[in-house]
Amino acid sequence: KGIGRRLLMEAIHRLRKKGCKEIFLELRASNVAARKLYEPMGFKMIGLRKHYYVRPPEDAIVMKLNI
């Protein structure tokens, strides 16, 4: 339905108005749905945090968006 995308767009808009230049986020490496949301909006993978999550054990992808 696009609710997550609209919420993210509004958050980016508000952060930009407040002078924010960058947004960082972390997500489970297996979270394909989240990557499908973030990547088309311009977020780029900038790193990997090995063994970041404990239950279940999993790496975290670090993403960044320059606004």
C-alpha cells in the first residue's frame, strides 16, 4: 500500500528542513523487503556489521542517504 514509503519520505522531508545532511540505518542482511524500500529511495550500502544481531545471529547492513 506504500505506507512505509510515504512515512519514510515524510521523515526525510522533515529532517532536510531541519538541516540534516545524512541519514544512516541498519537492517538485517536477510531483510529483503527493507532493502527494496530503501534502495530505490537512494540509500546506499556503506558497510556490514558482522554478527550484529544475536537472536537469531545475523549480520547487519549499514546504509546511508545523503540528503
